[in-house]
Amino acid sequence: MGLFSKFKKTASDVAKEEIIEVPWHVLSQMEQLEEIVEQSKSTPVAIFKHSTTCGISKMVYRNFERSYSLNDSQMKLYYLDLKAYREVSNEVGYKFQVIHQSPQLIVVKNGTAVFNESHHSIQAADLERFV
């Protein structure tokens, strides 16, 4: 056992670190937007709009998941695959009056978008101030 062997991570160690329980709800139907408005009156709601074909979006998504620390009772977290559900993505912009970006994080409270960020400005820690 060498001096640096204690600093090496095994594949098992890496796998354990990457298993994160993020309480995602899939946003895939227009009707869910009204549910989100209603939910936001008692619990803040965040919508993460993700482009599955964009490298930047994938990197931001992974970083977001690694640092997200809230549970489902503190904030409802929705995942929107904007490639698969383009109409829903467009309606999110209309309904909450935000310009489309990808990736994008939108926070809804009391039926209104109170925060939105995109690209590398998306930080999971920012959500804690809305709880």
C-alpha cells in the first residue's frame, strides 16, 4: 500500500457518490401547469428545463443534481425535457412570462415566476432562499 493509495477512489466509491436522490417530478403535459400554479400557493415549485442534446445543458443538469439538497415537502421540483415536450416548454414561457432559455431554472410561488436563471448561472443553492 503506497502513500497515495489512500487517496485513490475505487469505482465503488465513485458510484456511491453519484447516487443522489433528487425528488424529480416529470413535466410532460399542459394540464400540469395548472397543478403547478395551485401547488405553488402552498409550496414553492421549481421547473428545470433541460435540452437532452446540449452538452452545456447536460453539464448544468449534473451539477444541479449533485448540489440539490431540498426535499419534496420544501419544494416541488419538476424536470422538463424541452425536446420531447416542446409545446409544454413554450407554454411555460407564456404562462409564467419568462423568455425561453436552455437550460433554465424557474421558481414559481403563488402562481407567479419569482426567479429564473439559465446556463451556468443555475445553482441549486439559490433555491433555498425560496423555501
